[in-house]
Amino acid sequence: MNKNSVLLIILLTLVWIILCEDFSAGTAAAGVAISAGAVYCCYRLLPLDAVTGVDFLKFSLYPFYLAGQIYLAAIAAVKIVLTGAKVEIVEIKTKIDNNFLRVILANSITLTPGTITLELKDGAITVLWLRGAGDAPGGDADELIKGKLERMLLKAQK
């Protein structure tokens, strides 16, 4: 166990205590145990050494940006459902070369209301998406589905 692991366990334990809203020895002990298990599993099961070509400083802003986009997409999806919706399967191309960032983009598309990633194959992503009844089939699907998310991830690509 290295210095970073210990710091991460302490940070996760503090988050645990805050979320439990109880500062007792039992809560702290449970937090340490759960945090240590989570850190162990992450180091053991996630090949983070294999992730290359990503500027993690720029990437660290992405989750906050994604949360905002999920919120905006939820509002748009409600409007589409209320005014009439069509379901369509489209294939969109991505400019992202990094496999890690491509998977992040595909997962982000699935997290965004109104879209579900069906397949990720090389630079193409097959997506099931909800479009307005008045929109042209396939029209501007690339930009509507992945435009802003892809641009943000391209900034994090080295």
C-alpha cells in the first residue's frame, strides 16, 4: 500500500462519515473498511496503467460538464415526449482516437436521457435515440447526440 492509497482511503472515509451524518467509532471503522476494499478493488481490477494519451487535468472537469448536459437533455427529452416522439437507430462517427475516451463518450451517450448506445466499433457508435416527430430522420444526429460531449473529450485527448 503506497502513500496515495492511504490518502485515498482517508478521503473516502471522510466522505463516508459525511454521507452517514454520524461521527462515531463504528461509522469510522466501517468507512475505513469499505474504503480500503474499494481502493483494493480499483487497483486490482482496473488497468489504470494502460490508460495513456489522456490529459487527466482537463478530463477532471468532464464529470461536471456531463452532469449539466444530462440535466439539459432531460428537459429536452420531456419536451420531445410531450410533443410527439420517434425512435431511430443511427450510426455516428467520432473523431476521438483514444479507446478510453471513446468508451467514456459511449457511456456518456447512454447516461444522457433520450439516447442509448447499442454498439461501439472503432470510430463508429450505433445509438438508439429519441427525436422529435417533426425532425428529419437522421438529420443532424451527430451534433445532437455527441457534439458537445465529444468536443469536451477531444480537449482531454493528448
